[in-house]
Amino acid sequence: MTTDRGYPDDPAGPFPTPPTTAEDREGRSITVRRYDPDRDREALEAMYDTFDPADRAQGIPPTGEDRIADWLDSITGDGTVNVVACHGDDIAGHATLVPDSDDTMVAAELAIFVLQAYQGAGIGTHLIETLLGAGEAAGVERVWLTVERWNEPAISLYEKVGFRASDTESFEHEMTIRLH
Amino acid sequence: MSVGRQTGPASFFTRAADVDGMKLLLGIGGSDDSIRALEGTVDRAAETGDDLTVAILRNPATDADPEEIEARVQSVLDEIGVTATIRHLEGDPGSQLVELAERDGFDRIVLGGGETSPMGKIKLGGIAEFVLLNSHVSVTLVR
């Protein structure tokens, strides 16, 4: 499912590399930094365990401790790029780039999750820009994502960052961005 | 009062053993999820006695050869010991499948439940999308 995907001709960005700190619209100081498995794994599992099922998208995050653990193993494994948004000791959100299986680190799929209590405060934009900066630094050339086509807030966020629609014919709206 | 006879709506995966099988139409175009749907459906048919027809489709998203798909279907049927009618549908796969299901009185259309990206996101195939929106016959997507 990675063939024939159209990407913009011109690279977007530049994007900031982690760590980045900014105040969100609720006045909270949010730091986006690289995911550290030793430090963050437990808190990330806990975040997904409490995730509102209404905010699931196309089957992720999965439900249940075991399935969440398996999924986190695969999306934080070799070749992936992960950042977390932290508010003090709490994890408020997580964003990830997972390379296409039939490719090296050239093209990757993006996903982002922000905990309900932190939504609507600009943290998504902060997270995604810093993730793209980390991806750019890691040599990722192209990034793609799919989003449910009724999810206007998410589509606007992706457009603001520089993503462009590449396939609007399917159930899922596909968007792409070029980093290099 | 009847005993041991299922009278409510029959669930695809939890059917009482004494209920006659359903007349199922499985659409297969050669994608990985359609192969999994085939295996799951044939497994169930071995238990329930479903009357199974396998329709081999031209899925534009794959370059699978129809003859190879048929050989695959036959080997799964032989392995599990189920007989089924195998048909080839030419032309637009979604509309041909829906038309066949409605014309020949099938109880249910069965299709693969979509591909999963490395991220774990499910992406529904174009045939499934068309069939879900247009079929008057119930549809099962196998996950």
C-alpha cells in the first residue's frame, strides 16, 4: 500500500528538532522531546490504556494491555522516530514515524495522539512540527498519513504544518509531505 | 416452544450447530486480507455446513492472476475438506459481486477486512467500500 503515492515536489519546513518547549493555550509549559524507552515506556502504556475509545482512528491505538504493548513495540522499534509531549512528569501526547516496510527510512507513516485533557491547546501542532524536525534529522524524505475524512480539525492541523491531500477518493483521506 | 433452534438473527461466527448453513458469497481478489477471509470462511463452513460460493474478482489494487487465485482457493478447500462453487467475475468487481448476491439469493457477502499499515492503521479496500455502501445483502468483513 505504499506504491503510487503522490508527494509534493517541494520540501516543507524547516522544522525544529527536539527538545522544544512552548506554552500551550491553557498556559501549561509543554516540552516535546525524543522518546526514551527506559524513562517513558511505562507512562506511554498508561496513556494509551486510558485513551478515550472515541478518539481511536482506523483501529489504533488498540485496546487492552497486551495489544497496546505489542503495538508500542512495533511503532517504537528499529528505524522509527518517536517524540513525546511532556507536562512536568506527565505525558500529554505522542507522535511517531514508522518507516514503510518495503522501503528504508526514506518514506514513513505518521501518527499522533494527544490525551483528551490536553486537546485543543495547540499541543498537536507543537508535537507534529518537532516530530517532523526529528524525522528530517534522521534522513526521512517523505511522510504520509491517513485521516478519517470527516475529521476536519485533524485535516486542518496537517494542512497548516504543510501536508497536502494525495488521495481523497477513499474512505480515508491520505495526505503527504516532503522533508528533503 | 421450539428448543435448540436459533430463532434470533443469526450471528456469522456463533451459529448453533443444528441451524442449516447460510448461503455465502465470498469475494476474493488476491490481496492478503482476501486470502485471510478465504481461510476463515472455509474454516467456518467446515463446522456450519455453509453453502459457499467463491467469486474470483479482478481487484485493480493487486496484480494477482485469476488462475493463481483459483489454485489457491482450491488448495484451501481441499486442505480443509470443504466443497464450494468457484466462479470468475469479469468487469467491475464491487458491482458484479453485489449483483450476483442479490440475483442468486445469497444470505451474506464475505470480504477481507482491509489491509493494515506498518503503523497498524486499517485501510479498507475499494471493493469493500463499494459493497458496504451498495449491497442490500448483509456483509461480513473478516478481521
